[in-house]
Amino acid sequence: MTRETAVLIFIALAVVLLGLGVWAWIRRTRRDSALAAPLGEIPAGAATRAVFHGLYVATTRHDEPLERLAIRGLGFRSRVTVTVTDLGVALDLTGQPRLFLSLERIASVGQATVAIDRVVEKDGLVRLAWHAAADTPDRTLVDTYLRAQDASSRAVVDAIAGILPAPTSTTPTGTDA
């Protein structure tokens, strides 16, 4: 085999692999087309509680940190500014319109160690669970992973948890239980 033949084989292999990657991403985009990020500005009158800078890592299916979703605006890693207000959380990703997660959309917030493409120290990621399809009956739950840069992930989680309504308990407490 000549050197030119080997180079042509490698070029052909690279083109095939790139084509397969593009085809897979298109299929993933079609699969996730029913899911939408809530684009919008922070409502007028909302009080800012905290602002954090960091990295947007990924959005995945709820409790499946290795299954990336191809939601428009959330498909790729980016720098992010997280603004916590009393009415919800705004995510400003580089080159994308602002996303605003109202309190009704946010299901929970916590810490994580692993997300697709990223493994960090224990509890080094913020996991924000929210409803991607708020207007549909199934209310698909997704997890967005963030990596704080100017604060600890615990500080981001505490700031977001501080605006969420307290969970209602259905179990009796006290001496009547």
C-alpha cells in the first residue's frame, strides 16, 4: 500500500465518522423536538437574590445524567450566568437567548458529581430539575447541570432552594401520629 492510498483511506474513514456523528445528532434533535427551553426575560418586579457565573454542562433526562438532550439552546456546553430571583432562575448562556425557569417549572435543586462529559469532585455540580414541557400533560422532567466558578455549588443550590416553595407534607406529625 502506498502512502497516498493510506492517506485516502484515513480521509474516507474520517468523512464517514463525521457523517455518522451528524446523522446521530440530527436523529437526537428530532427525538427531542417536543421539548423546549423556556425562553424569556426575568419578569418585571422580580427581586434579584443572587448572581453566579460558571459553566453550563448539559441538560439530560431526569435521573439519567449520561443521556444528553438536544433541546434548542441547551445542546452544547457554554459559559453561563445564573440569576436567582424571587420568581425563578434565569440562565444566560453565551450566544443564546435568555432562559427563564419560573418557580412553577422548577421541581428541585441539588448537587451532583457526574454528568455527560463531566466528572468533578463530590457534589461539584449543580443539578437543577425542571419541567421542559410545562404546557403538556406529561410535563417532562429534565436535569440541567451547572458548574459554578465564582462560588461553591452548595451556595448556588442554597440560593435556588431558598426561593422554592416548601414541600407540603401529607404524613401526620406530632403526638397524633
